[in-house]
Amino acid sequence: MNELIAQILASSKAGHFHIALVAALILPDVCGALESPDGQATGAKYRAWIDKWLSPKYGDATGTSFSGETCYFYRCAMLHQGRASHPKLEFERVAFLEPNRSLAIHDCIINNVLVIDIPTFCEDMVDAVSEWLSLVEGTVEFKANVKSGIRRLPSDLVGVGSELFIYA
């Protein structure tokens, strides 16, 4: 999890916003699976995770502008169809913006389009995951599920020593 978080932040900082956004959008699936007794991700777990850990950072006092439902349907549209809209979204679409030196727009609705700043979103997601992780990493479910999780490991499969890394 720490390697994925580090790469999301590094991608965003380097201006690789599409990669950072896609990776940030998978984090709630991973978290939902890691804390689950069956180790599986589901749409319901994704939405609940967002509502609890990320939504309070967005919108009015109830955190309603970027709900678990909104994030889940955007994630489905982007990751599975390469789109910014989904028939079940409460907005016409969600627009994630790259940073602009002269104009900062984040967490607002313009003409029924929810506008989110990518670096801010990535940082908010990473902060939410870090907070979540500090509470669940000692649980039985987490410990059992993390054992089968993917890790970045040094490999000498082709005789080049630890210069080559595998994900296994």
C-alpha cells in the first residue's frame, strides 16, 4: 500500500495526472478488500469507504458533493469505459482538472458538472487511506488479506540483481 501511495503522489507531482487519478481511484477498492472478511472488493464496500473516509473533505458540512455513489460511478465510467460520465451520476459529469497557475478550481459544481482538482484529490485520497490504515492495519482481516497482496520485490530473474523489480 505504501508503494502505491508513494507512486500516486510522485505521478501527480511529476505532472502524470491521468496515471495519478486512475491509481487514486482504485485505492478504496483495495482498502475495502483489505478490511473485508472475504478479502473481496465490491461496489457497496467502495461507496461506504468513500462516504466514511473521503466525502467529509468535500462539499458542505455533510460532505455531499463527492459522495461514495458519485465517486463509484465516476470510477466505473473512467476505468471501464474511459468516460467522465455515467448514467447513474447525479451530475452531468465529473471533471477532474489539471492544475492551472492562473485559476484554482476545486470541489465546486458548474453547470451540473462537479469540478475537482487532480492533485488535491490525490492528496485527499492518500490522506484518507493513511488515516484508515492507521486504524485497520492491526485487525485480523487486514493481517490475513495483506499476506496475499501484491508487493514490489527485488528480483534477479535475469541476472541483473536488485535493479529489476517484480510485482508479486
